[in-house]
Amino acid sequence: MTENKNYQNPDVQEPDSDEITIDWMDILRRIYAIRKSLYKAAGVGVILGILIALSIPKQYTVTVTLSPEMSGDKASGGLASLASSFLGGSVSSGSNDALNVTLAPDIVASTPFVLELFNARVQTLDGKLDTTLTAYMDEQKKPWWGYIKAAPGMAIGAIKSLFSEKTDSVPTAINPFQLTQKEAAKVASIKQAITAEVDKKTAMTTITVTLQDSKVTAIVADSVVAKLQQYIVDYRIKKAKEDCDYLEQLYHERQQEYYDAQSKYAHYFDSNRNIAFQSVRAEQERLQNDMSLAYQVYSQVAQQLQVARAKIQEEKPVFAVVEPATIPLQPSGTSRKTILVGVVFLTICCVGAWKLLGIYLWKSLKKKA
């Protein structure tokens, strides 16, 4: 009986032939073989890295943190409530404020808000430039590739100017409804430099401004905070001001009516003091009632006016500045050393990938073609 030498134990499996094995030594040998190319790539990367790092202008970032004042319990302990309690009235405890604190980013990014910053005065740290924000944006430096991208547009503009009639341009007010191309570009650049974020849990508002001069950045951040506060304050007290103006007008009208009724009563009383006719007494009583009624209306309007005046003052505080704007000492963003190292590393990786894989794949495609 012969033994079957081809018999295999079913429990013993052959190794999977599709398993990929990596020969690290072979990869190291291939990398060592192209070391001269990698050295050249590193040299080119150093040159490119220096050019790119020096071309990117320094930028400074200023962050301001604001804490909004919650108005939910104002009515129960504010000035309006205090005035109303003294005058015998009452105020509503509800607050239906359409301007929520979470809208601060939308307000800062709105075109009308940005246009209000155009004429904000700024000054560079070295004191060489003292101008408006919109003029300073034209003075900011660009990397060399930015000028390359803008070259076609500048050439087209120069050609158009040759065929257009030159007229003395008179500066006109900016129309937010119809911006020119230059104005729209400045609005977009300022929007990119100014951002606002709101923490939904704490309702803390963070405003960030990034520009190329540290002092200008701090001035713009402070201006943004001031204008945002004023914007929200104006909105919050707008309705209270309208109510106060209306009550002011109504107050003077009711006051004049009371004075007229008082004058009529006094004149009639003096003229008929010694007359005992019943008709005279009836007319005197009627005039006295008119005077009393006019005084009651006048007194109620006066009370409401005092409450409205207190409500304007109550609505004014909106934000408390937790972290004010200060001139930064160090630039923000990616450092030049990091840019240099990153460009060198990327150049070496690209050359190495081409030498190790790219050439092989290129030759395979040429053979198939």
C-alpha cells in the first residue's frame, strides 16, 4: 500500500498568495539611490520657501470678548419699574426683543455696518500713516502672486481708461444699494478681516480683527466694538424713544388743555363770585369738573412720560467688554520658519514620489498606449 504523498491536512492552509508584503530595505535602497535628486529638491525647496515666506506680509490679530446683558429680569428691577412703582403704575414683565445677541456676527458682516467703518480714522504704529480705514486697505501689501493674479484686471482697466474721457471726479456719498466695483472689493476685504462669533452656551461674543499693522488692528477692533454697541443700543431704545417722543407731545397737549380749563374756571369764578343764581353754580360746577378731568389726564400722561424716560436709560447698557482691544506684540498666523520647513518637506516628497512611483507609472502608461 503506497502512501499518497500529495495528501494535505485540511487544517493546514497555504499562505495567502494575495497578501502584500513591504520590503522596507528595498525602499530604503531606492531612496538612497536617488539621494542626489532629493538634495537638489531640498535646495530648491529652501529657495522657494524663503521666497514664499518673505512674500507673505505679517499680520496681527486682535480679539475682543463681549458679554451681553440679559434683559429677561429687567422689568422687575429696572429704572422703569422703579419709576412706575413710585408713580403708582406698572410695566410689563415680558421682553420681546427681536435683536437677539446671536445676530452679532450677521450685523458685523452686513454691508451697511462695514460701510460705516470706511471713514474710521486709523494710524500705523510707526506714525507714518494717519488716514481712513478704506484708504489704509489700499496700502496693505500683497504677496507677489497677488499682483500676478491682478495683472489682467489692471491691464483691462488701463486699456479702458485710454478710450474713456477723463473727467474731474467729484467724491459722492456711497450708495449701499448700488456699490461700485471698487467699493464692493473694499467691502469684501474688510469683511474678510473682521469676524464675529457667539458662544451659544454662554452668549459671549468674540470679535476678531486681522490686519497688517498692530496699532491699526487694535483701533479697528475698538471701532467695531463701539459701533456694534451703538448699533444695538440704538435698536433697543428706538421703540422707547418713539414712545417717549409721543408722550412728550401728548404731555404738552394735555398740559395746555388743563391750563385752558383752569383759566376758564378761574375767570368764570371771579366774574360770578357774588351771583347766587343756580345756573351760575351749575356752570361753575361744570367748569370745575372739566378742570379736574383735564388735570387727571394731564397727571396720568406725566406719569407715563417719566416711566418712558426711565425706560430709555434702562435699555442703554447692552454689552460689557470682558477682554478689551490691545495692540498685539507678536504677529499671528503661520510663522516664516514653519512655511520654510513645510515647503522644503513638500518639495522633497513630490520629487521622491516622482522618482519612486511617477516615472514607473508614466512608462507603464506609455507602453499601454
